[in-house]
Amino acid sequence: MSEQQPGGDEPEVRSIVPFVAAGVLVVLVLVGIVIAGVLSPAEKNVTEADKLAAAVRNYADARGRSDLVPPPGTACPGFDEAASPLAEQLGGPETSTDIEVAELVNPVVDGERGRITVTTRVDGRTATVTWNLAKEGDRWLVCG
């Protein structure tokens, strides 16, 4: 026993138009996302404060692993290790140890100069010091 449709034996005709429209809409959204990613890459969304923080972390990481003081590419020309924000904690230029950057607050950028308050931990000793940085090209470097 088959169920009959009212109005005759004609089967119900379904349209694929809604499915095609949904597929086209999905493709358009994906193309829009790709175009937006190309026109506005994530690197352009990085703030100057983020760049200051990255420069501090790069210096601390390189300083903790290197005997070269300052580590190449992380500090301003003429950088004086004795005036370094880490000088008191490290106890001298020959010291290489793990340096933990615990907190970065109050970033301030004034043209090509910047400063940020950094809390570091070295061998269980914690210190909070304001670091000064300078912009060289598109990179920030630690100056003291």
C-alpha cells in the first residue's frame, strides 16, 4: 500500500536551488576571509607595545644563553652592560643563567623611544625595573 499524494500520482519535485545558493554563499564567505587575510596580515596587527615586549623577551632570552654581552641584534649601539636593567641581578657580564621575564607593564612609546616596566626573576631574585628601548628601522632594541 503506497501513500498517494493528493491531486494525483505526480511525485513531489524538490529544487536544488537552496542548496546551490548556500554553497555559493559559503564560497563567497571563504573568499572574503582569504582576501581580508591577504590585505591585513597578522603582522600588521601587532602593536608597538607588543614589539617592546618582544624586544625585552629577546634580549633576556639571548642574554641568558650567550656569553656575548650584549647579545648581537638585541641592544642599542654603545650599550653598556653595567647600566643594563639586568646588571644588578646578573652580577656581571660573564654570567649566563636563565632569565625569566615575569611581567611587562606600562609600555610607553614616544616616537623612536620607548620604555616598559619589566619584572624579571634570576636565580630566585625578583626585580622590577623600567627598561629603555630605541627603534632602529622596524625593530626595537634594549638601551638600558
